Amino acid sequence: MTSFLKPENALKRAEELINVGQKQDALQTLHDLITSKRYRAWQKTLERIMFKYVELCVDMRKGRFAKDGLIQYRIICQQVNVSSLEEVIKHFMHLSTEKAEQARSQAQALEEALDVDDLEADKRPEDLMLSYVSGEKGKDRSDRELVTPWFKFLWETYRTVLEILRNNSKLETLYAMTAHRAFQFCKQYKRTTEFRRLCEIIRNHLANLNKYRDQRDRPDLSAPESLQLYLDTRFEQLKIATELELWQEAFRSVEDIHGLMCLVKKTPKPSLMVVYYAKLTEIFWIGSSHLYHAYAWFRLFLLQKSFNKNLSQKDLQLIASSVVLAALSVPPHDRTHGASHLELEHEKERNLRMSNLIGFNMETKPESREMLSRSSLLAELASKGVMSCVTQEVKDIYNILEHEFLPSDLAVKVQPLLTKISKLGGKLSTASSVPEVQLSQYVPALEKLATLRLLQQVSNVYQTMKIETLSGMVPFFDFSVVEKISVDAVKQKFLSMKVDHMRNVVIFCKMSLESDGLRDHLANFAERLNKARQMIYPPEKKPSKIGALLPTLSEVVAKEHKRLLARKSIIEKRKEEQERQLLEMEREEESKRLRVQKMNEEAEKLRVATEYEQRKNQRILREIEEREKEETKALYEEAEKRLSRKKGKKPMIEGQEIELSRQRHEGDLKEKERLARMMGNKEIYQEKVVSRRQAEFDRLRKETEERISRILQSRRQDRERLRKWKYYLNVEEERQQKLHEEEEARKREEAERRRKEEAERLAKLEEIAEKQRQRERELEEKERQRREALLGRAAEPASRPTEAPARPLESGTAAPAAAAAAAAPAPGKYVPRFRREKTDSGAAPPETDRWNNSSSRPDGGDKWGRSEDRRPAFGSGRSSSTWSSSRNR
């Protein structure tokens, strides 16, 4: 990057490069100066440099360079001189627009020049081949080659300027001006796609303004000037959207205006609100939302009547007639009849949303909103005095369709009125904000309404009617259209009729209990009887029996309501989760894109630096060659001057000329002899000069080669660094993936190991418990056997004297003998009192101890010296079961 002591030098250098046709080098020079940190203090020279810079950017269609330079210049002059930035940006947009217009004019001139003068002449073969191969016409090709690049650059210019000026309080006026010019560009050239993108860009700017509230130099929407600028931009957006017939974008613009007003809690001026409702009428009419269209007309009428004092009576009459006809065009039946609960909820939300937009209500509470319906609208028209402002034809048709009962000649009276209404309307005066009113657009809807009213009234009078008779009563449509209208009305429970094509009759289900007409008559009759009864016999106040009659209705309704709310919350959560996943995917893609973009920028910087070095080397070589050429030229001119001085002397006569030549020749020979002595010195000097120049040439060539080698080495290093960086990213990604997989595997192994350890622990515990139970069973069995053995040995000495040494008893008599032996007291043992009373009081013979030891001790103790009465005898204070359980413990 070339460094300049003063910015003027950079501007001078750029102009020199432009003069020799090197615009890219000039642009790069100015770009380096602007982006340098050395020149961050604003001065007038920088403004001239920026003018030259944007001119080069426009000529070469370098949008990225223009954006970088404007961003740097905004940093320089934002706090010092904002007007300078405004002038530069205006100049930039003016040049871009001028270039686009020139390209368009050139394309038109080329198209006119290509017009064939001779109508009988055939097309040229090359034109035919080109048209067949490319599939384009001449104008399409000229537009693609000439106009489209400049239009793309102009669109990029608007986007760049809006991005630079966004959300800055010092630049919001220029931002609004740029947005208006971008809107006009889309309108002039019918750029619908760019208009949608432009609306989205402005919408995102406002969203970011509300999101980042701590931003420096942030516009304050509560300030009247800032709010008016933003409102003017949104209303211009709404106008252009309706002119381009982008109705969906127009409705979003309406929502943007309403959201902006809800944000600041202020209502716009009446002049803007008139435009707001005028555009709403167009949007709702195109969307076939007749109810909302009629409400928008009603609000527009109220605004015009209240605030527009210059409005003529004729214009007010046409607007009022539009309001009434729009209200009559609303279908009289409810289209939500028979809909599901979810559809009813959606329709309710939509109705509340439209009510908020049409009423321009900035309250968020549902109870503060107005419910919209045809009946309420007609009631408001009567209460606000709209009917007193309409034409007589509109009054008549309103009375016929809404209040009179004419089943036989309703269509006959309506048809001439519709003919007169279709001729009313036209352009309004300049005092009105509505440019034109055409009442003929409501005629088809009024014809359909008249057909419905006719069918409704005929169904109350007739039970059957021939199709030919009914067709004659409806002059607007054929019977097929009438049949479609009746089908829709029957579907919405507005009529009850059938068409029998076999009998060629129409049957009105008048006597059926399902008939709407009969049900209405019975209901009205019942209501009147009830009112008369209440007047004669006032009812006593009693508690309601609905709870007793329907005890579970409230519970069912509550449960259904909770179920629907739960389902709605689940749907919302799924939507939020899906949006979150999409947002994460977008963030990942954005991060990848930024990484790739960064790598590309680094590669681009390297390429630019390399090209700059190459250009610098080429410039040095050119300067050396030019210097040598100048030296050669100077030597040649000097030689020519010497020759001209010699030839410029006066001519002499022929003899003197000969004598003088001989003398000069002799002098030249002497001079040659004299100079011949200096030939060696001349050759030495020539050799020195040649060697010096050769050394200089070798030095420069060596330096060039070294510089080229350094550049190549730097390129190799950069490529190696880039390759290593890519390799590092891949390795790091693989390592992270591997770590993630290892972590997942480790978690799975840890979970499996814990599961196995838990199973083993439970198995061991079960085994220990089983062993413990087995041991307890074994101990109980041993204890039982020992008790039986002890009881058997204790009864054996008492039965020995009387026992004969006979054969053992059979199994049948063993049990009584054992029981008798157990009943006898054993000597040396503790015997209870009730047993001691039954035996004699003599000394008991010695007996063996409990371990079946035949030796007896005189002291009555065991072999450890313990007394005999301390041994735990059965039948003492503790039971055997308690003793065994204590041993187990």
C-alpha cells in the first residue's frame, strides 16, 4: 500500500492513473487512503476524494468498494460533519441512477435502430440463428446486456446506502429519502421482487432498533420528527404496494403501521389515517373480505366528514353511498355455521385482529376490542346518520332488501335501481383523499343479495314452485347460478329448500321442523306469548334450575376447554421447537458461511497484495525503460543539433569549397591522430560505463528475482498456512466428533457397567438372603431335633425300672411311650411346681448331663464350674422359640 504525506497527493496520483487509463489502480489507491487509519480527521480534501472515489466505483460497477469506502467515511465524519456524508451519498445515488437511465436510453435507441425499414426484406441469417439458439428477442438481449447490469448495480446502491444509514438519529432524514427513492425505483420499473426485499429490509431495521435499545445515536421514536419520518416511509410503502398490486405486501405494510403506532402509543394524523383506510378498502375488496371492506369504508366516511371541511356535498354523498352498498354486499348468512371449535377459535382471533386494524385500537385487552358483524354495522350506519347522506337510489334499494317483504316482484323493483347505481361514481375533487369512487363494483354482490332475499321470502309463502317460474322471477342469473347460490345458503342454514329436477320443481321445506322460517315464526310467537304472560303474571325470582338439570355440563365444557388449551399449547411448543431448530441450523450455516467468507477474504487480500507487487515491479521496469529511452532521445537530439549547426553556415564558391574541404580533411586527420592516442582511455571509460550499467542491471535483476522469490515463497507459505488451517479445522472437527463419540461410548459403557453391578449386587444380596434363610431353617431344624432328643433322654430313666428288655416298640406305640416318658420328671433338672406335687419328695438319682455325659459331678456343676441351676433349662422363664431367636441374633 502506497503511503502519502497528504491526501492531495493521493488524489493527484489517482487522476494521473485515470488519465493513462488505469482506473483500477486509481480506485485501489483511493481505497487504501480512505481505509487507512492515518487519515481519520475530517477535512475538505477527503470529501473531494470521496466524490472521485464514488465516481470510479460507479464507472467500474464496484459495489463492494463503494460500501467499504462509505462505511469508513461515515466513521470519519459522523461526529464532525454529517452533511458531507449526505452530499457524498446523494452524489453516489445520482450517478448510479444516471448510469441506469443512460443504459435504458441506449437500449431503447438500439432497439429503434434495429427496426427494419424494408418490410419485404428477410432477416439476416445470423439474427435467425442467434434467435433460435438463445431463444431471446432483440430487446431481451439488449436489456440483458446493457440495462440489467446497471439496474442490478442501482439496486445494490440502494441496499448499501440503507445499510449504512440504518438506525442512526443523525442520518434518519437521509435514510427516509433513500427509502422513498428505492420505492420509486421499484414502482417505475415494476420491480416486484426487489420491492418485497426492500420492505423486509426496512422491517428488519425497525426490529433491530427495538431489539438493541442501548445503541449509540439510536433514533428516538417518541420524538415527533423521527416518528413522522418513519410513518411517511411506511405510508409510502403502502401506496407503492397497492399500485404494484402486491396485496399481501400491502396488508403487511398496514400491520407495520399499526405495530409502529402501538409501539409509541400514538394515533397518526387524520390526513394519514384517510390514506390508511382508503388503502384498506382496496386490500379487503381484492381479498373478498366484504365485511372488513365495509368497515374500512365506514371509518373513512367518518374521518372525511369530521376533519375534511373542504369536502363537497356530492363527494360526501358518493362516499356515504359506497359505505351503504359495501355493507349490503356483505353476505347475510353466517359462514361459520357448522364449523369446528378450532375453526371458530381461529375465526374469532382473525375477527379480533381485523377489528384491531380497522378500529385502530391500540389496546391489547380482548374486552376493549369491537366485534365485527353485518348487523352491528348496519345499526351503526343508522345511528351515525349515514343513511341521510346517500343518494335516493341507495336508500330505495336498502329499504327493499332489508325491510320490505316483496316475494313476487322484488327483483323487478331492484333491477332498475341497480342499473342507475351502476352509472353513479367517478373521480372526486382534489379536496378528497379518495381519488375515485365507482359504485358499479357492488352490483354483482347486490344481485346475489337480491336473489337470496327473494328465495328467503318465497320460501315463507310457497311450498313448491316450478323451476321456470322461479327463473322468471330472478332476471339477474340463470337457474344454474341461482342453484349454486341456494346450495351455499342451504349449507349455511340460511334457507331450507330442495331442487327436484325429475319433477322440474323447487320444494321449500316449510312445514318441516327443521325449516328456518317455521322455526323463526314459532320462536317469535313463543317470545310474544312469554312477554304477555310476564306482563299479566310477573314471575317470582327463583333460583336457577339449570345446574340441577345439567349438573355435568359445566364440567364437560371446562374439560373440553382445558383439552383444547392443552392442545394449543402443545402445538405452540412444537412450533417453537421447530423454529428453534431452524434457527440453530441457520446459525450453523451462517457460521460456516462466515468462515468460508473469511478464508475467501484472506485469499482475496493475498491476491490483491500479489497483484499490487506485480504492478509495482512492472511500473519500475517501465520507468527504467522510459528513462533509458529519454536518455537515448536526448543524445539523438543533441547529435541532430550539432549537425544542424554545421549545416547552417553560408555556402561558398566551388573552389573555396574544395580548398576548405581539403584543409578540414587534413585537420580531421590530425584530430584523428590526436584522438587515437586516447582510444585506450576511451575503451577503458567505455568498459567502466558498460560494467557499471551491467552491474546496475544485474543488481536490479537480482533484486527483482529476490522479490519475486519472496513473493512466491510468501504465496507458498500462505498456501501452506491455509492448507494447515483447513487441515487443522478438519482435524479439530474430527477430534471433536471423536471426543463426542468416545464420550457417548463411555457414557453407554458406564451405564452398562452400573447396570451389571446393580444386577450383581442384587443377586449377591438375594444369595446372602437365601443363605441366611437356609441357615435359619437349619438352625431351627437342629434346635427342634435337639429339643426332641433332650425330651426323649429326660423321660428315659423314669421308664427303665418298669421296662422289660423287650424288642423295640412298634411305631404305633412309640408316641404314647415317649409322651409318658416326657411327662415324668427328670432327676437333676428343674421341675415346675405342678410337676413336683405329683412326684415324691425323695432325692433324685443322678443322671447324665445335657451333653449326654455319664459322669456326674458332686457339686452339681458342669466342667467349667458353673452351677447346675444356671443352665438354660427348657420350661423355665423363656420359651424355646425366644431363646432360639436370641441365639440367631
